[in-house]
Amino acid sequence: MYVQKTYCSIKHKLALQKIAILILFLTQALLLYSQERYQQIERQLPEMKDDTAKVNRLIELGEHYCSIENNNAMMFLQDAYSISLSLNYTRGIGRSLLWLGRVYYYESQFNLSNRYLDKAKKPLEKEGDIKTLAFWYLVKSFSLRATSDYVQAIEMLKKSVELSEKTGERKQLSTCYYCIGDILLDRDEIKKAMEYFNESLSIKKEINDKFGVANVYSCIGSAYTSLGIPDSSLLYFRKALSIRTEMKNQRHIASSELSIGKVLLELGRYKEAEEALHHSFSIFKKLDERTGMIMVNIELADVLNRQGIHKALALAEQTLAQAKNINNAALLASTYKKLSEIYAFNNDYKTAFNFQKMYKEIEDSLFNSEKERMLTEVEAKFQNEKKDNEIQYLTEKNKIQRNNNILLIVLIIVFAIMVVLLFFLLKTKLVALERQKRVHEQENTINRQERQIIQQEKQLLQEQLESKNRELASKALEMIRYNDAISGIIEKLEKLGYLLQNNNEARQTINDIVREIDSNTKQNIWDEFEKVFKNIHSGFYKNLIEVCPNISASEIKIAALLKLNLTTKEIAAITYKSEGGIKTTRYRLRQKLNLSSDEKLVLFLMQL
């Protein structure tokens, strides 16, 4: 009986192993198929003509290579943007700019990322693609958060939530929730953050979004770290790592390994922490993600320091220099903080105090809060243990001398390895420079095309304005002819009244008709003219009143007609005034506008 049970158990295990191997084989096959598909698209590109279909393929390749091979992604997206501009393809312009901003984000060039994302917003809004616009708000929040603009980042995420709810994009909605929670976690609002994490996790499990579930697990792990519960934190980080490893998502695997390394460091399991951090660094280095490498190296320096490894301080200082070259205040602040802890652990409280001070200065500028407890503590330790440090310094000096001999041998070996690596690095650098040169040339072409488009738009607006002015002048001349006709009618009615002067009733009726024509016709004609004038020169009246607040209504009318470059005679005909009266009004206008004898009134009004 026992032998039969053992046989069944072995048979069951073999069946499970076969299923696991089959699943692994299918996963690899899907990945190979996906990679082959993108390679096939690349091979087809040279044969495609420059149309919207080619633009869409280029953007698809840019999305695929984004965060994997950023240089390739940038090259494809620049081509897509250039062709979209030449075709005036709004959707292509917006999406290519959006993904260029995403590439620059992964390159840690956050200012450039924000610049391209801002340029993408207008064409995306014009296109009216709510789904893509919701994604734009999500991506914009990442760049804002990287530059420590947390308030604006949350606003962007709320906009993305609003649009995602309209489109029914549950996956993106859940992503927005956990991103909001992540920012709240950075601001120590842990309770509110956990509410957003749980809401996000619920949606992601509902739609079976494994990648998203892993992200939320990672955020919950960070929350437990902030609450000081490292065991729970480690559990959730490892859950996230398991899913990400299964999906072969290298960037997020590196992030999980970094988080696990931090928790293991806190638990004092230094060897395990070192192994996790080395694995994380190797992935970030392969992806050329400088921010990630800096975050790993500063934690690695702390781990090495706690194990008494001498190169820890050199690694920490090198990491600080790299952090200063990236526009990320939060990253620099965390680097200063970690350096303070490293030097404090080595009992160098003076240096630790200086780094802690720099960390506090950045923290105060980011959060505008007082956090001086650690500064006071480090400063007190520095004062109390100053003499102990001098004794320890002498002891350490002897120890360093012994280690220097070992270090010299290590340096010789490292130097030999570096020479070999340098050869391969230079070769790789030459290829990268060639690609950068091509990207730069494409950017110049794009900028030139943008300037041409702007110039064409200006010329078109000028032509439209001239056409409207001609239309308005034509309207004014029509008013003159109409006024002449009305004046002739009034003159004939007045003669008729003279002939019927013996008939008082008839004469009174004719006089009433003349007054009504004279009153209503003038006002209706002027109202019609003024309506057309305001549509063309909408800001003229406002600007004129700002320059000359005490101007009268009749002077405003004369100024409007002068702006159309009409003669005194034509203005007199339109306004039913004498030419002398118009000249007097022009003189008053010059005085009120404080124009010198050399300045021309008409030219001044035309420029207003």
C-alpha cells in the first residue's frame, strides 16, 4: 500500500513538471513571436511610403522599445513626428510627442520630458482621443513627481481618473489610484495611501492585470516599511518580484530587488541584501537608467559599510556626484540622508552632520516643515564623542595601512579589467554618438519645419485681416452711398413741404417723416457698421479707451473711421457732419492722445 502511494505521488509530481515545462515553452514561444513581429515591421519600413500607416508603425516601434532600447525608440519616434508634421497628421504628432516625452523620462531628462509632453497636449486635445489624453495625464504625473512637484502630479492623476472613468478604462483607473497612493505615501499620509492601494488592487485582480497587481503589492510593501513592519513589507515585495519575474519585466524586477535589498538591510541580513542590490544594479545598468543605478548604489554603499568593507565610502561619494547631475531633488535628498547614516555609523559625526544638514535643507524646500531632531542628535554625538573619535582614528589608520596593500593588488587587477572594458565601451560609445548625431539632425529638421508652419500661419492671418479691412472699407463706402441717397430723399421731401406750405397738416407730416428717417436711418447704419468693425478689430475700442480714458462717444466713432484710412470728406458723409467739424474732432483727438506734430494720427490708430 505504501509503495503504491509513493508511486502515485511520484507520477503526480512528474505530471506537474511536464505542465510547468509546457507553460514555460509556450511563454517563450509567445515572446519570440512578439519579437519577430517587431523585427518584421522594422524590415518593412524602408519599403513603405511616408503616409499615416508608416507613422503608426513607427510609433508602435517607439512604444515597444521605450524603456528597453531608448536610442532606438527615440529614432523611430523622431521619424514619426517629422512625417506627421509634413502630412499635418494631428494624431501622429500628438502620439509621437507623447512617447518622446516618455523616452526622455526613462533617460532621467525630466525637463525635456515635460517639454515634449506639454507640446503633445494640444494636438491630443484637438484630436479628441480621450483614452490617449487620459494616458497623457498619467505620464505627465510621472515627470512632475520626478521633479518633486507632488501637488501638480496629484492634479494630473485626478484628471486621468476622470477621463478613465468616462472611457471605462479600468486598468488605467486602477493605475492612477495606486500612483496617487504612492505620492501620498511619500508625503507620510500612509492611511490614505493604503485606501488607494486597496482600491487599485481590487480592480487589478478583477481584470486579471498581473503586472498591475505586482505594482500595487510593491506599493503596499513600501507602506509597511513606513509603518515599521519589515516582515510584512518583505512579504509583499517578494510577491511583486515573483509576478514580475514570471512576466520577465526587467525594469520592475530591478525595482523589486532594490526594495527587497532595503528591507534586508534594515533586518541586518547584509549578505542577502548585497546579493539583491547587485542583481538590481546589473539590470538598471543594462537599461542605462541612471536614477535607478544611483538609488541602488547608495543602498549598496550602506550594506558594504555595515559589513566593514572599505570601498563603501568611495562608492557613496561617487554616487553623490552622480545624483547631483540629475534634476531630481528627492533623489538628492535621499542620497544625502543615506550618506549621513553611513558616516554616523562610522562615527564620523562631523561629516554626518554636514550631510544631514544638506538633506534637511532640501526636505524643507520640498515640504516646508521642520525636521531637526536627527540634526540635533548627530551634532550632540559629534560634541560628546570627539575625543573618542581621535583615539579611534589612530586605530583605524593602522588598519587602513594594512588594507592598502591588499587594495593595491585589487586595483591592479581592476585596472587590467578596466582597460579591456574601456575598449568595448569606446566602441559602443562611437555607435551611440552616431545615433545621437542622427537624432540631433532630425530635431533640427523638425524645428525648421515648425518655424515654416508658424510663418505660414502668420502670413495667412495677415491676409485674412487685410481681406476683412477691405470688406469694412467697402461697408463704409456703401454707407456713404446710402447716406447720399437718404440725403437726396430728405431734400426732395423738404422741397415738397415747401410746395405744400399752405397745407399745414401735410407739411407737418412731411417734417415728421424727415425727422424719423434722419434719426432711425443714421443709427441703424452706424450700428450695422460698428458690429462688423468689432468683429474684425475686437480690441480696438478697449485699447483706445485705455490710452485715452476721457474720449467721447463721437470721437470714438471718428477714430474707428480714421483707422480704416478714410478721407475727411468720406467721414463727413458717413457721420452727417461738415468737413470742418471732422477736422476739429481730429485736432481734439491728437490733443487727447498726446501726439507730437511728427506723429501721424491715422498711423497711430491703425497700429492700436
